[in-house]
Amino acid sequence: MLPPDQKYQSGVVKYVDLLRERYFMYDELVDFIVEILSSRITSNTIVSLGCGTCSIETRLAKRGFRVTGIDRDEQSLEIARQRIQKQKAKVDLICHDIFDPLPVNSTSAVLLLFSALPIEMIKTVICNINDILVSGAIFIFDVFELISGEGESPLTFLDDFLSMGEDAICVSSYMAHNTGVDGAEVYLSRKSGTGEIDLKVDYTTIPIVQTTVLSELESQFSFGVSGFQIEGIWTTTKFCPTAAPPFCIQKIVCLKKLS
Amino acid sequence: MGQEHWEVTYPQGIMRYIEYFRLKNNQVEKYDTALAKYIKTHCRSSGFRICSLGCGTGEREIDLANRGFEVVGIECHEESVAIANQSVVTSKANVDLITCDILEFDEIDKILHNKKLFDAVIMIAVPLSIVDHARVVRHFAKYITTGGMFVTGLWGYTRDIPREGDYASYIEVATSPTKDDFAVRLNYYEYTGNIIKWDAVYLYRDLNGHVRMERDDDILEVTPEQDGTDPLDTDEELFEQLPTYRVTECHPKMLPPYVYEYLIGWRKK
């Protein structure tokens, strides 16, 4: 998902999606989400905030969940629609900003994954969803923790998407700072017929949650959101080593709404 | 060090795009806070007249003018001066721009000989060799008033000097100030002792919408800070060396990996 003040460049989401599908181990991640949910909720409906191109949502649908995906980016939703149609997955889509009052109610499970939102904004989302959650509902989100700090040499990667049916390459690079990881993904594609080269970019800063913030969060001292208890915090990188951008590990946080 | 002189040049037409990266990385306001403080702390002359050598597109000079300095900027790259002139007009800043190579001393003398002396001559982020840095300080001494100073920004390594043949590479994206255009830069830095060779490949969409690629290269000479030693070997009878100041105000991404910038100054006796 994009930070509220950013917009994807026209036509770039298709390639961002290819890159994510290649690296983010969605199958393993979905296995884990299903494991968390199945022992905690009886309903099979899920609302996924910032669903993007629905890589996770279509996988959850295949596992028997009825998923509603909400995202404000129409470009992402168009790719999501294609994916849903191709896979005949049961996912409903709503084009909507998750920082506005949400157009759903009586929900027992809400996801906010790969949002790359700072923790303060995640808290805003939690306040925003409070009204739509039933008692005992589960809210799962992720944050990224820095495993190596400022001064590290930047990491650069080269990917080609030929094997994924696209005449395109991606050159990307990531640089760690104490407050976040700057990522620049540059996509060069060749138009069939003319051979003309096209240039697209996606660049963002992935906010980093400091270990101290997370441990405070874990012991519920400063989380600042009442009415929830923490069910658990897990490091997915143990089973999905590439679930996070370079220099980061992904932490999955599960909250339960108290009655 | 072998090579003692190299030219600073740019491929035609890319300054507009280089500027996107400068606006993003240079953090001129933060840097100038340190620079202005350094000048005010050490300058013993009464005026506020600055000459900025290698002023590029004039962002720093406009910022310094907004801080109350009267600024003369000298730059040889015509495309940069054109951009700087435009910005000066727009900002109505008290900046006078001169197109001249700062190493063409005869030309410099023709231009400056009848101008009022400066309280500070500065040379910030100009990738000249250290030998040329020293030549510039020596030459411009005569345009500095007594008690005035020469300030230059030099580079040091943040950790042990990278090994021979070490390199770093990464990609950056920067947008235009209006956010409706962008450019991509692939950076490649090769470290050999105190010399860093920087290759930059720019990918951008030109004004006709065509994707273009241009290569620019620079050489940065790193000068480790050494207590009591003058890296430019300036004339002790003419100048008193001032303490160095490590610029910590800016985010480190403004510089190549492993590099930091410090200010070093000399006060005219």
C-alpha cells in the first residue's frame, strides 16, 4: 500500500506486482495468517485494508475465506480484478480510502498487511476500525524492524521478468537509515512491435519500528489503543525469509478486540 | 596521488535532471545553517559579502542571500548558470552571477579586480582535486578582506578507508519540484585510496516524452582530517588555519557511501 500522500506512477503497478510475486513468500505468509485466524475466529469473512493487487486476498479466498478488499488505488484494483477473475476467487473489492469511515460493519477479522504505514498511522487505522469490529474480533497488521542500520552499503538488485511473460527488467536498490529503508525500483520495459523502451519507477520509504517501540507495544505500556489485547507478535522472516524488504524483518502483530 | 587536475563537465541537457537529485539530496538549508554559523563564528571582518565558487544552479547562493549575505556566485557551466539566473529572478535574491571557470585565473582577475573585497570566499561540494583546491585558495586570497576567510567543504571517510577496488552502487529516483516528472540515477562508486570515481547514469524522459540515457562522471578526492595539518598547505604568513567542522546537520544520503563532509577554513591575517 502507498502512504496517504503518495500516488503510483501510471502503469507501474503491474511491474511492482510482478516483483512482489517473485519475492514476497505469499503462500507461506497466507498459511501463517490462516493458522492465526482459524484458532481465533469462527466466521470465514475477512476485511483486508489496503489490499492492493490482492495477492494475499485471492490466496485466502482459495482457502475458503470470504474476503472484502479495500484500497483507494484504482490502478491496483484493476490488476486485482484481473487476478480475481483469472483465479475465479471470491473476493469483493471496494475502492475507498481506509482513513475514511469504512463501508463495512460487524466484522470479525481485519487485515492490514504490507501497508508500510508508520506505527502512528496504524494506530489511527485501529481507532477507525473499532466501530466495525464485533467483540472478540481479530486485527492483524505487520510492521518492519531494522536488522542493520545506517551506514550499511546500499543493496542493488537486477531482475528480469522474461520468465514471467514480460519483456522487462527491474533494477532496484535499498538503503537503510535509522528511520526507514529507502527503496527505489526502476522498471525498464520494451514495447512489442516498436521496441521502444519505457521507464517506470516506484520509490518509497518503508518506515521502521524501533525494537524498543515494539517491546513496549508487546507489554502494552504505550500502545495507546484501548479495548484491544495483544494475541501475539511473530517474526515471519523465520519461515518467509524474503517477506520483507532488505535490511528489515517483518513482524506480524495480532490484536483481539475485548468485549 | 598521481592525477592532480581533472575537469568537471556535464553532458548537454541533463542539468535539469541532475537538479532533481540536488534538490532532494543536498539539504541546502540545513547545510547552510552550519556554514553560516561557521562563517559568523570565525569571520573577523565586518561585512557580509560572500563569493561562492562553483555555485552551480545557485540554490545555496539564494539561501545564503536570504540569510542576509550579499552573494556573488561564479560558475563555468552555462546550463547551470542559466538555471541559477532564472531562480535568482524568481526569488528576487541578492545574488550576482558570473559565468567563468574558477581555475581560469586571468579571466577571474579581469572580472574581480575592480570589485569590492569579500568577507568570505566559499567553495562547497566542488569536486576538484586537492591540488586545484589549494591553487584556488592561493589565488583568491587577494580578493578576501583582512579578517575575512576562505571556507571549503572537504570529504572524509566515515570508516576505515575502503580497500583498493572496493565499490558501491545503487539507484536513486528523484522528482521535479512540481512532482510531475522524475529521473533515475544509477550510481557506481569505485574507491582507490583517497580517490573515488563516481559514474552516474541518468535515465529520464526528455521534453518530447522519449526515454533517454546519459552518463556523467566525477572524481572526488577524500581528504582525511588531520589535527594541526593543513591539507591545502596554505601560506601561513597570509592565512591562519581555523578548526574544522564536521557537517552533521544533513542526512548522510547526500553523499556517496562511507563519506562525510567537513568545513575547513582559513582566516586572512
